[in-house]
Amino acid sequence: MNHERLWAPWRLGYVKGDRTPPNPSAEPQLPPDADAGCFLCRAAAERRDRENLVIERGRHTVVMLNRYPYNNGHLLVACQRHVGQLDELSAEANAEAVETIARLTRLIAGAMNADGFNVGLNLGKAAGAGVPGHLHWHVVPRWQGDTNFMPVLAGVDVIPQALDELWSVLTDALATLPKRTGP
């Protein structure tokens, strides 16, 4: 039997349940409606994009790599405001989120040869929202045949690319697109 090793060191924090609290002295200036304990609020407020895996910012949204991806290229498209329900979004924020998802699926299809996508929003803890107070959409690239034996037999997902490398691939691809309006 041929035995291969799968290396995914960034998953260790998730497996161990590490939830290191932010350093209060290094806290960014958060908007009044933000939650200091919310990683999405902190990523939207901070300007350490590579460290926070932020690949793009809009007027109403922030896009970041999922630190614990379901598949290679898994993104989070989050509102910059800490709101947990769709009816709390402005029409502009909702439109920007949908436009961002559409644009990024096209970008990833070209940059990573994705064959399809799962796009989802979990509303509330009962629906599986890991951050129930902060709306964010999951954009998960898919490829024909990407459901291999690992999830079925071992309960393991294999992510073949380091997050830092993926950050470079997507920010380089974004740099080739026309500039967005707004911040």
C-alpha cells in the first residue's frame, strides 16, 4: 500500500481550538457598531490585509480568505458593518455583496480553473452561522471530481495550497481588473 502524507499546518489552530484573543494594545479603531470580539469587524477595521487574509475592500464589503477552508480558494465576502440579518443591510451594501460575489466567481474561475461554486449564507446560529451577528457569504470553488475518498473515509478535507500563496494568486488577479469605485 502506498502511503502519502498530506501537509496542512494552518489547520492545527482549528483542530486544537486555539482562539487567541486579540491584543488590546494593538486594537484598531473600530466603528461604533462593531464588535471588538468579531474577527470580521477587526479585519474590516485593520489595514494589515495580508496578515488578516483580506484580498479586497469595497465601500460596504471586505473579502478575505477563509482561515479554515472547505476547499482551496474558499472566500468570505463580509459586510463591513456588524449586522446579522439581511433586512439590516442597506440596498447599497446588499448590491455590493452580490456584485462582489459575481465578480470573484468569474475571477476565480479564470485564475484557478474552478468548474463551479458553492455560495452560501448562514443566517443565525441554528442555521450554522459561526459568526451569527456578522453577515458573510461563503464562496467555495469546486472542480469536477474534487470529492475524493478523504472526506468519506477519513473525515478529512485536503487543501492543496497554502493560504499565503493563494492570497498572492488572488490579489495578483484582482490587480488586473479595472479599479472599483469607492474605498
